[in-house]
Amino acid sequence: MLSENSVFQNLRLKGELNYYQRKSGTEIDFILDKKEAYEVKWNPYESDVRKLKAMIDELNLERFTVVSKNYCEVEK
């Protein structure tokens, strides 16, 4: 996806990047320096934020951000 590539190109300059995926298929697009999660969504929904929040809590990450091309009212 073009937007994921753009986010990757910006984040890779800031530190170590990883990808995380559960057996169920749920994923985190980018984890920066084992602290920050970034999920790229064309149109994010509140459910996307809830799932990501639960995953970062389980992985003991410090924070997360949902990156979107379109503005939305979803927190984060």
C-alpha cells in the first residue's frame, strides 16, 4: 500500500522498525524502537483504535498512533 510505504520511509529514519502479527492475523504495521506502535488505515474506525490499544497494552508498548490519509474524529 502506498500510504504504508510513505509512513515506513519516514519512520525508518527515526530508529529500529519492526512488524508484529498474531496467528489470528491481527497486526501492527510498525513498532518503532520497541516503544511506539503505528497503524496505517485509509479510514480508521473506533474499533481499530480499541484493538490497537489492547495489543499495545499486552506488548507493554508506551504509546500508539493511527495514521490516516483522511481526517477523522477517532482519538489518536
